[in-house]
Amino acid sequence: MNNDSTALYAFRKYGNTVLRAAFAFCGSYAESEDIVQDIFLSLHTSPKSFNDDEHLKAWLLRVTINKCKNLRRSFRFSHTCSIDEIDQSEAIYEISTEGRELRSQIAKLPRKYAEVIFLYYYEGYNIKEIAEITEKNENTVGSLLRRGREKLRVELEKEDEPCRETIIKTL
């Protein structure tokens, strides 16, 4: 893969993955689209070399997480909210009621737990890969994942609905 086509190749292969990750971390579909555009534009204007597709995907997710963190720290993010945007984002993803509730509970977790849970369950990375992406120790990632699951389980058990029992059993 030459440098001219790296961004296009990455977008075609991982564009949806990056968009889902951005949406999971920032919760805004419009902001997620902007982040995705920034990431692939920077990859196009400043090409990088990658060992393989997994290295490329890990880099894209790391950059996505960093851009989402920067967005969450920005003044604009902390002072804006659109109800229309929330309705639109849920319609686009067509998430089941259980999925929406679970995503909502994950979003309420502290960022350090939500990040590893997303990468583990939604993106399918193992603990070693998550450690590389987040630049943390493997034992730390395992602990964060375990504690995050426990916190999520406790929060889900507080809600007394039958659909949550299925989710709780999978944690």
C-alpha cells in the first residue's frame, strides 16, 4: 500500500469502526463525523507507515480516543446539546432498547472503564491489544476491565427490568 492510497484504504476498511468508536466516546453523531473527517484528512496529508492492518486499526482507534478526549475538554462540547441530534443518532444506528440502555450505562461509567469496555466488547480487542492502544500496562487494563464490568453490573442491578438480566449474565 503506497502513501497516496493509505488514507483511502483506511477509510474504506475502518471508516465505520472509527465512526462507531467516536460516537461511543463523544455521544454526538455530528461531532463523530467531524472527528472521523479530521483523522482521515490528517492521515492523507501526513501519511504514516504501518506494519499491517492491525497496526493501522490500532493507530486509528488511538487517535480517535485522543480526539474525543480533546473534544470533551473543549468549551464547545461542555456547553452545547441538541435533542434533535440525539434522536437522529439513535435512528441512524437502529440500536435495540437493550443496546441503548447498555450504551447509556457504559457512558455513565468513568472514562477509564468505558474506554476499555468499548475496546474489549465492541471492537473485539484482547487485553494485550488494549494495553498497546491505550498505552497502559496489561495488568492495569485487566483491572480496569474487571472493575468496569463490576460497576456496570451494579448499576444494571439497580434498575429492575427483565431485559437487564440478560445483559448482566453476559458481564
